[in-house]
Amino acid sequence: MGNGDEKIVLFDGVCNYCNAMINRAIRNDKKAVLKFATLQSETGHQLKSRYRIPPEIDSVIFIENGNVYTYSDAAIRTARYFRWPAKIVYGLKIIPKFIREPIYKWIAKNRYKWFGKRDQCMIPPPDVKARFLP
């Protein structure tokens, strides 16, 4: 789990929107570079503890080469590993953080209300299960 050079996406496993975004990431990461874990999993808890990620951060977190990215930075950095045209999301980094961060946090705050919530975390399909950390 998390040997320092992996690219790990931690996400809210009960959020419908988050699950849709993870499925999109899986489809667009054709080189299978990204690994995934839910925030609710044992691995998610261990990684948050290891990297001293504050408990109030409950949306996407991206750990890349031992560096932690949260909120809009996490979403944008993840897109670096997508194929075109989905990789264009990485271009959002040109928008100043003071503009994109409040928008990201507003969407994250309302995600359950707008997109719903599952009773349990997603179960990855067999063809991508190896990319999910326990």
C-alpha cells in the first residue's frame, strides 16, 4: 500500500458523483497508472493518517510520488494520466486556485444533495479490481 511512487486516488466511496468520476478515470487511464481506494476503506484511513491529511477533507485526494493534493488540485493532477480528450481537464490548472477552489468546494459540499449517496462503497468490476487497494 502506497510505496511512495504510486499514483493513488482516494475518493468518497458512497458518493454517486465521486463513483462516476472514478469510473471515468478508469476508462481514461489506459496505461492503468492510477490506483484507487475509498476514503472509508482501511487503506484510505491508513493513507490519511500516514500523510497527515486533515479529517475534514472528505472528497478526492490524490497522492503522487509521496506528495498529497486535495480538492481541485487533486482532480486536476489526476487528469494528467488520462488519454485525450479527457486529459484537457489538466488544463484547468491555469485557472487561479483562488477561483477554482471555492467552486470545487461548493460542488463537493452539495454532492450528496445533487447526485445522491449509496448505502455502501462501490465494488470494482473484476477487470479493474487489481487497481483498487484494499
